[in-house]
Amino acid sequence: MKKFWFIVLAIIIVTGIFLISCGEPEGTTKAPQVLIRMTTPIPPGDEFITWAQEGMDKFNARTNGAYKMQLFPGGQLAPFPESLDVIRTGAVEGGMIPLAAFGGIVPEFGLAELPFLFNNDEANQYAAAGIMKVYDPLLETKANQKSLGCFSVGTLNILSTKKPIKTLEDMKGLIVGCDAPPMTGLINGLASNSGLAAQLVRYELLHGDWRKLFEYLTDDDNCDFERGPLEKIAAEGEMMVYTHDGSWACMDTYRDMEYLNRLWQSKRAFWKVWD
């Protein structure tokens, strides 16, 4: 079963509750509104986006304008593989993400998606309270975060745009993409035991510790990241790319900095996706 988790830095939650309960003394200057940006890979227009934002709007109303929790769907604030880390570092205040996808970093994160652990969605929902007791201390110690809640989005299914998948034979020749290590193991087992030619797509950044990247670097001042480490990573089949159709700009020189500053000052900064 797949779980999407509301995650936010613990310090924001604690401070927010304290300020809400205390209110504002009379005669004091109203503090500027605090924006809590929530990242999620769920695409815009999905019904879960609507439900989640409705819940956040209820939170916003209870703060009397002191806080504004806003959801940014479709990975607007960060690519999905980086979402856990941008929340950990404080680059983004919170998020709604499938935590099991990061089971390669913390194996217990894959608990909610263990194959055959639950035989129906109701059982999964019933077990959520117990699973959260496992997740909470790990999120705080491993990822500097605090879970606010979770909800189930139903069963995991193998989907294909080419043909219906109902039997193992239907999987023959397909490339299967998985978002979590437990499901990766299941698909690998099905493919090997049935002799099918299914090829598994692994998202290494999700299934493994991205910090292994530093093992390719040296203390040598002549270490060229683009010509040495990246070439070796590509040769080992550990590099993946995707087509970016949006806007971008580099900032390598003083001229680049001036250009980007002009965009910002003229309110034409294409990277500004928040209010």
C-alpha cells in the first residue's frame, strides 16, 4: 500500500502552535505572515491536492493570518528524489511525499509498502497509527522532520500504457519502474522466478544514499567534477537524465548575477513560484 506523508520541520510546528495559542498582545505591531511551503510530487489537478489544500486552509484560518500553509504540486519546489533532503535542510518548510520511496536511506521507511503485509486498504489504514510510531523517531533523528499525519491512496498496481497487466506473462518485455525498495524486490522476484525478460528501472537516488557521490571525489585541487567523477559514474551506469522543458539560467559570472538580479527586481524571475 502506498502512503503519502505530511512532513514538516519540527521547529515550525512547535513555534506555530505556541504563537497561535498565545495570540497577539494589544498594541503590538502585527508580525508579517509566515509562509509554510509544502512540496509534493502529486500532479496539479489531482483530487488529493484539492483535499490536502482544503485541510491546510483550515489550519491557516485558525492562525488568524499569522501563518499560511501552501501546497506546491508537481515538484515545483524540488524534484521528487530531492524532496526529503530539501525539507531536512530547511530549503523547503514541509511536504507531502510517499515516504517508502526513501527506504534505501532508512529501510524502515518502506514499512507501509511491504508486499503482502496487508490484504486490503482498510487494514492498512488501521495500522497507520502503529506505523507512525515507527516513523516518527526515525524522521526526527534521520531527517530532521516531524510527521503530522498520513493517508492511504489505495493499492499499488502495475500499470502500462501498452497493454493490460493481469498475468506474469503480460509483463514479458516490459520495463517496470518502482518508487520503493520493497516493491523493487517483489518485481525482481517475479521476473526471475517466472523467467520473464522484464527489466527493472531503479531510481538510484531514491533507493540508495546519494552521499555516495562524494566517494568519487578526491582532495586533489585538480579534481574536475565534470570530467573525472561524472565520467566514471556514467561508465558504471549510475547516471540518469531527464529532459527539462522549462526555463533556466546559469550564474557563473558577475554578468550572470547582474542579469538575474535585474529579472528579480523587475518581477520577472521565472524561478519564483511562491506568493
